[in-house]
Amino acid sequence: MSILRKLLVTAAATAALTIGAVQAHAQDNVRIALVVKALGIGFFEAANEGAQEAAEELGNVEIIYTGPTDTTAEGQIEVINSLIAQNVDAIAVSANDTDALVPTLKKAMDRGITVISWDSGVAPEGREMNLNPSSNQLIGEMCVKMAAEHLPEGGGEVAILSASATHTNQNNWIAEMKKVLPDYPGVNLVTTVYGDDLADKSYREAQGLIQSYPDLKAIIAPTSVGIVAAAQAVTDAGKAGEINVTGLGLPSEMAGHVESGASKSFAIWNPIDLGYAATMIAYNLATDQATAEPGAEIAMGRVGTVTLDENREGAMAEPFVYDASNIDKFKDIF
């Protein structure tokens, strides 16, 4: 074989290898880790359904659904460190603590991993952007409004059963609730307690509220775990119809409590849409189809677009109210 022919063959082989490598790279899955507050929570399992839907729609996405066994920052840090070691392409986290995760997530970003927070946000230095399920203002006002609508004439005592004292979203919503209290003079907020998003602890905290405040008329639980536990505690105490449990919950988990009268109404965004939207955003950022900067508009597939504010945060949608008139329609969906 002549030298010229050898050179041509070598060049052709090199080109073929290069093309093959590019094609193989193009076919590689984009690995997006959906890190939730804790495994075994229905809200986050529904969010995973949406993430899987987005992955199927995109075609080259692998979802790693993961989280700790309890709602602690330490548990999430351990999970995130494992994901960094796996060199995933993106991490989308619902944070158990707004600040504690920052150093670990900064390490992930330093390694070239796209990091966003959703549902419960991370401090700005620890993520590229944050997707709120709705606006904090609308959620807070909706919770107070639902409680006020079913108080006796003249108003009554209302308590809040939250998740953890460090949960970003819970604290933001409670702050917004307190801001609108002057608009609802019948709502007498007596205390706030924390169930740490654990069913048994939330149940005990609700029992404590019932015992400590004999004139209690409503419990607002802006957590899908807490609202179910509170409704069950009210039912077990024989107070269904006397103490109204409202807040944020899943139709599938609250249908029986609406039927029993323990809950007159509650609200939630669609967690399926939330997981779907977070995945779409993470994908668009990880593949450089979007940039997380103030004023940026990022596509969220069928959910629409989100526009980021000066803190690189955006809201997905308004909360939707569920009650006896529509619960049967939604209880088999999520």
C-alpha cells in the first residue's frame, strides 16, 4: 500500500471514529437527579411521575429519583454527595434547609453540574434558579382565606401545623399568611407548631393543639403530610365539622376527610406538573438551551414558561382549591 493510500485510510478511519464518538455522545442520556425532601411521600412520588413524563417526551433523559429516608439536611447532603460522585448532569432539589445545602451544591456546580431548586428553595448562591410551585403571596393568602370562609360567625381561633422550622417554603407561606391577617379580622391565630413532615409527629402535634385550645376552630397545615395527620387527629377526637382542617394537600389523600367533614376545602398545585416543569427546566439549562439569569424566560414544555426575577426565582402556577364539589374528579389522578 502506498504512503498516500495509507494516509487516506488513516484519515478516513480517524474521521469515522470521530463521527462515531460524536454520535455516541449525542445519544448519551442527560441524567437528571430529582432530589426530594424524603422518600415515601405521596406529593413527591407524584412529582416523579411528572419527571418521568418529561423524560419520555424529551427522549434522551434518565431520571434518578432519590432522597433521604427522613426530612433532614444531613440526609440530603449525603444523597447529593453521591450524585456528585456519579457526575450526573443536573440536580433538581426540594430543600430541607435553605442554607445547609449550599456548600455541597456549590461543589456540584463547580464540577459542571446544573443545580436548580424547586418546591422548597435553596439560597441563591447554592443554585442556578428556583422554581416556586406558586407565588408565596397567593399561597399564604389562599390558606387564610380557606380557613376564614368556614369559621363561625364572629370568627374563631386558628392554629398552623407546619413541617420543619427550617423549611424555606413553609416559612415563606406562613410569613405571607401573617401579612394578610389584618384583612381577615375573624381569624385569631393562636400558635404555630411543627410536625417535621412526619405523619406520627404531625398527628401528635395536632392532638396537642386540640387539647391545648378547646375553642380551636381551624388548623392550617401547609404540608401534604401535616394536613392528613391533622384531619385524622380531628376525626379521632370526634371534632369533624367542629374543627376545620385546611391548607395544602393531595386530593387522593384528602378525599375521605372532605367526605367526613374534617376538611371543608384545601388547595394544592399539581405535583405532577411541578416535577415535569422542574425536569424541563433542568434539561434546558444542562443542555445550554437556556440560561438562568434575571429576566430570563425558560420553557417548561406543556406547562408553559417561567420568567425569573432578580433572585433568579419564578412561579409555576396559582394554587387550586379542592372541596366536595370537585374532589371526586381529582382523587384518582394524584
